[in-house]
Amino acid sequence: MTEPVKNYFGWIGTFLVLIGYYLNANQITLCWPVWIIGNFLVGIYSLQKEAYPTAVLSFTLVIMSIYGYFKWL
């Protein structure tokens, strides 16, 4: 994968996570899938950059977002 494509994963993931915060602040259930996708992309980006602690955090947040989604329903 080329470097610009790798960078898009990080930027798109970050944008989705920020949108997820906005949706959550407005109590919109769509925040959970947005967070799941965003954190997953940030996790992939972190692995590609060998930022393993950030990758672990991102994938942990994916799991927590899945849990939160089902708890909130």
C-alpha cells in the first residue's frame, strides 16, 4: 500500500471518530457504528506506522464501541 493511501486511513479514521463524538453528544445512535469504523481505521493506520500502543488502544475502543452499541439499544 502506498504512503498516501496509508495516510488516508489515519485522517479518515480521525474524522470519523470526531463525528462520532458529535453524534454521541447529540444522543444519536449512529455514533456507535461511526466510532467502530473510525477506530478500526485508526488501528490499521497505527499498525502500519508501528505505533503499537495506539493500535491496541484503537482496537480496544472498537470492542468497547460494539459493547456500547448493544447496551444502548
